[in-house]
Amino acid sequence: MLSSAILFDLDGTLTDPKLGITGCIQYALSELGYKPPDADQLHWCIGPPLKDSFSQLLKTLDDTVIEQAISLYRRRFATIGLFENFLYPQIPEILKAIRFAGYKTFVATSKPYIYARQIIEYFGLSLLFDDVYGSELNGTRSLKGDLIYHILLTEKLLASTVVMVGDRSHDIIGAKHNYIASIGVTYGYGTEEELKAHGADFIAHSPSDIPRLIIRNL
């Protein structure tokens, strides 16, 4: 695969954020007077923009209600949920291998970048990325396609030399919208069927598969 820059999704690709994300969703719903689903029933919320998840959970398109839920979510996430998270096996090693082979690496997450940067720093990964990109707190660039476009433009990257690595359909859709290659990972929160259905170019079943798909002659 000829490429020069690799974009990594965060949740479900670099880290497993289940405990923090589901706990914060449950907190927000409880504060709004709803009985929250069990954590295992909230897996589908890991990855997509929060606005979409709360719209479905609350069965509403009312921006005022959705923003209230997001505000409550962030109240807990900013101090507790952020760190209820752990790295998938071998992530530092695969990032080092990819960078040693001469590739640039970036985080590309729908999560607000102020949180994404803290998470990357918390896990000691800052030196393994050229930069961390995410959405704004107001939701700007929470759609993966918009975010990838912003990264390509800001970093002056040629689409034909970029690969998006992610675990959910919106990672693959965002890659397709920007004419870049994609690797769907099945160890996160999306299924192989979901990733293939949306056109993932390659499938990685474990983190160690990723450098083998990217680095020539490995």
C-alpha cells in the first residue's frame, strides 16, 4: 500500500473507552430523569458523534434537549470519564513501527480535540503522533468526512497517499468521501460486516495487522 500518512480513529481503534463513555451517557440520562440502558446496550454509541447518539437515545431532534444531555455528559467526562479508558494491546509498538518506516501519523477523532489531546498525553503517546485532530466543542468537524477534509487541507496531504484506520462505518464513509484508502479494525466496536458493507479497503483483526497492511515488504 503506497501511503505517506496514516490517520487513526481514537475510540475503539487506539483505546477502549467503553467504561468512560457508557458511564457518562448513563449519568446524563439519569440527570435528565431517564432510566439509562445497561452499559452493554450502549456499545453502538462508541464512535459516532454524541449528538447523533443522544438524539436516538432521547428520541428527539430538539437541539436544546440534546445539548443539555451533551453538557451533562461532559460534566462527568471531563474529570472522570476521560480516564476510564485503556490502550488496546501493542498500540505503542505498532505506532513506533509505522513511524520508524517513515510514515506520518495523526489522530482523527469525532471526540473534541481538547479531550483527545488529554487522552493521548495520558497514555504517553504524544511523541508517536505528528498531531491530534478532533471536533470543536460546538460540534464543528464531528462528522468524520469533514474532519478528514480539514486534516488533508491543513497538513497539505495528497489523498492518494493517506489511509484512515477506524472501527466504525463513519470512519470508512469519511474516508470514501475524501477518496482515501481505509482499514477497518474488528477488535473495536464495529463488526467486519459493518466495515465491509461501507467499503473498507482492508480489514485488521488485531492491532498487529495494521502495520503489515501499511508497511511495504513487512
